[in-house]
Amino acid sequence: MSKIPPTRLKPGVARYLVLLVTLLAAELGAAPEAPMQGVPPTRESQATLENYRERPFSEWTFRNAGAPLHAVMIPREGQIHQFEEGVIPAWDSAAFDRVFADNYADGVIVIRGNSILHERYFNGLSRHNQHIWFSMTKSLVSAAFGNLLLTGEIDLEDSPGDVIPELAASGFARTRVQDVLDHVTAIDFKENYTDPKSDFFRYYAPALSMGWMPGAADVKPDDSDIYGVHDFLVKFVKPDTQLRPGDAFDYNSSNADVLGWMIARISGMPLNEYLQQTIWSKLGAEHDAYMVVDRAYMPVATGGMNTTLRDAAKFGMMVRDGGQFNGEQVIPAIWLKQTLRLNRRLVNNMSANRKYRKDPWIAYHNMWWVLNANPGEYAAVGIHGQVIYINLKANTVMAWFSSQPTASAANNPTFHAKLNAARDLAKQLAAQSP
């Protein structure tokens, strides 16, 4: 059979067809251009502070958060911790990976004991890329806070205002430190990631330097009463007079900012330096970490941590193992055990919160999300799908980073598809010999 010669189009016709195909693709809603294409990037693919939390830009910005956001370093230290390798018998790893790949995951790792059982990366992430943690940072800061409790300089029944006099007229003055850790502070400021007219967008996100508002990045300290996040805590947050502290769970990132401020005030050092000295230097990390800073260049305790996936998992392993890592007690075991000691108030507060009624959490305690206290199943969670999942019964830690289009995990199918896959695998691992 003779070959049919290729059709040769005149240059003008070819250009017309290319234009026609481009217009049709736009009309049909074709996928936008991948982020940061070219040197310099095309205007269409340029990542900015305004779009850094939107797909597809987030696939790049979440693993390069130091570009749209300012950051300070948390250097690694000591000998790199070495993992062993393991396998999971009779397990469909391809199906597991499809769940994560189909639900905007950037990477996932499964560790039992000290063995990596599975590790996969997507969307350009690698084991050497740092990725933003967002609110998983809260659990890290809470863990670090446990070291200060042993000093006796602060008590869980104290008010944050006892440590930070600047908060004496704020909504945090009538709360206890334990209320802050459990997000039951009864303040009048509400968390809202989506409404550009909300107080969150207008005041809090610009103060954090993690959200875009026209001209906000150019504000100077003398131009605004609320410059950095500490100004926001002192001058903006007031009590909700309809509630008493402890009566209702209301997830609010400003609580973690208060916790980070207390750590800095008691320790006498910036939060990033305290985290480096007390935790990061002791985990045998492969890479330096870094932390996003607010408009005043202070570390963002509520969501600023950035690490590689393996190093995030090492933090999870230390927590899983009662605060020990490489034979050293990094965090007091008694403090970490408190996470799973739930009272009726904690459970009732979660079940009464309409936002989380369809989610599997049974409580929120000490800035960790608890799934099931009996087998020791709980998680650190960040917006857009960042998770460190711990299962004590299975001796397992799983960590994954994502760039989900929807920020919140509440009633979010893309978030829960991954969480369910992890929980199913943990059950299988718990049934096997370690």
C-alpha cells in the first residue's frame, strides 16, 4: 500500500488554523498554562502573591513559598537520619497512588517504624523540594510549647495576658492557655479563607503577609495601626460577649499566633530559632527548613513552616514515638500523651460544630485533630491538603502535601479521599506484624 504524502499547508493557512484551535480551546475551557513557564515567565503563567493559592499556580508556589512570601531559615544540623526500606505485602500501591494523584496530592510517604514503605511525588515535587505546611505548623508549635511547660514559667491555667501584658485588653485576656490550644477562646474574629470582604482578608491575611490586598504589601509601620500579626492580636481581636471561653470549638488561626508569641516571650528568642534549637536540630533532617514571616518579618506560627516531605515525616515519627528521636527525648512524652486524653467537653464541642459534623474528627486538642483516641489515630492538618497522619497502633506515620483548589478540609471530598486511603492502609498495617 502506497503511503499518503503529508498535507502541506501554506504558512498563512497554517497560522489561521493555529489561531482557530487556540480560540476553540479557550471557548471550551482548556486547562490554563502551567505556572512559571519560560525565562522570564510568560504573563499568563506568572505566579504572584495574589494568585499563589490558586491552581495551577499553587503547584509551583507551594513548593517555592519563599518566592511569593518572605521567609527566615531554620537550618538543619547533625548527621542525616537514615531510613530503612520496607514493603507492604498484598497491597495495591498503584490504586493508592491514583487516589492521591487524582486528588491534587504533590507527594505522599508511608513510614512504619523506621522503614519507608512507600514514597511518591507528583506535579514536579521531589524529595528535595520544601513545601509549605500551612496549619500543620500549629501542631509543630504546640509540640515545642511542651518544653516550656516543664520550666514552670507558664501553666495551662494561666491567661496569655499573664505572659504578654500587651494582650490585657484583647479578647485573649479572659482565656486560659488551654483554651488557646483547643481553639475555644470565644473571640469575635472568624476564620474565612474565601470572602474578600471579611476581616480575615482585610486585616489578618495582609498582616500575616500571606494574603494579597491592593497596596497591603507597600504599607509601612507608621501607616497602619495593624502592621504585623502581633498588632492584629492586640488591637483587633475582641471577646465574643455571647460566648464564654471553653464553651465552643471555633477553629481560629490567631490562637496559634498567640501560642507562638508566648514561646518567643518566655524563651527570649524568635520562634524560628526556638524551633531550630529544640526540635529541628535533633531530627537528622536532610534539608534546611524555612518559615514564612509576617509583614513585620516575624515568623508565622499559624502556618509558615516549609520542609521536604521526608523531614515532615521525621517530625511525625518523633511525635509518634513519645517525643523520642534517635535515642534523645526531644519533646516531653507526658505533653504529647495529653493530645489523646480527651474529656467530654472536647468531644461535645466538636460534635456541636456544624462545619465539621460530616467529618471524621472526634475532637481537636492541643492543636491536633483527633480521629480515634484508642488506637492513637490523629493528625496535623493544613489548608489545601497538607497532612501528617499518625497511627500508634500501626506504628505508622504518613505525610502528604497537596495543592488542592479548595482551602478548607471541612466536608471536602478531595481531602477526605486521601485521608480515607491512609486510614485504610493503616488498618492493614496494624493487622500485620511490624
